[in-house]
Amino acid sequence: MEQQVLFIHGAGGYEEDKKLAVNLQDVLGAAYKVQYPRMPNEDHLGYEAWKQQIVTELAALDDEVILLGHSLGGSILLKCLSEEKMDVPIAGLFLIALPFWGTEGWQVSEYELEKNVASKLPSELPMFFYHNRDDEIVPFSHLVLYAEKLPQATIHEYDTGGHQFNNDLSDVARDIKRLEKKNSSVR
């Protein structure tokens, strides 16, 4: 059976992020199935609507899932996981170019994480963050804030690739495959 991967795109970026989803599927290969739903109301990015879509997508899955989010989609995914009980087992969380809400210029209270977010996430959940220093949308300093807030996460820093990682998620795919090998050796 294929390993399920649910990819949540960024703000207004369904078509643009589709290149990332296609690349991820290509690099992961046939043993994985990348699901890439269009999130609701791309012009009005309310947390509740996106959260409900994520909950609906997860409820439709029948087995363990790997979660991946880009930019706003990743930050909403992280918030959702820290505040909602999920019935589907989550193998890992992969977050790319996430804005850290509540910092100067990024004050949108409905997206902000709770102060004690690290304690709200399952302690055994493998978390990976990826960010490029030359990201033209989300400042690289946001990655540093996540590293402080979630010390249990694995942090990957890159010099180049921009906000869209040059549409190449090879490093993310490599970490997903490593995670799967580690999990299968434990089972």
C-alpha cells in the first residue's frame, strides 16, 4: 500500500505550489501518494475554513499519513495539529518556509500559535522545518523563532532556493524516506 502524504499549499498558491507537489511525488516515487487538495477561499484566508478543510482531508484517510505544509498552509497545519485531536496516525510533519505569526509585520492573531505550543504537540511526532536565507516572502529570521519555540524539531537551513525552493523538494523527500525506513525498522 502507498504511504499517504497530505500537502497543504500556501496562500493563494495552489497553482504555484502544484509544482512543488508534483516534484515531491516524482522524487518520492510510486511507494508514496501525494494528495494535494485546493484549500478554500484563497482570496479570504480565514483560519477556521482552512482548519475545517484539513480536518476533512485527514478524516478521509484510512491509514498513517505524512503531513507537509508550505508557507501559510504549513503554519495553519501546525496550529491545527497543536489545537485539535487527530484520529489518523501522523508519521511526520514537514514544514517549508513558514511565517511566524505575531512578529513585526506578521501580526494576524488568528494564525498565531499558543505560547506553550511545544507541549501541545505529540512528543513523539517527528517535525522538520526547511527555510532558505534568500526567501523573498518570509524572512529567514522566522525559522530561528520556530527553532526556539519547538526545540524538538529538526531544522534545515539553506542559502538559496527562494520561497519556492526552486520547485525542488528533494531534501524533503530524502527526509521522508529516512523517516519511513526508521519507522519500519521499529515496527
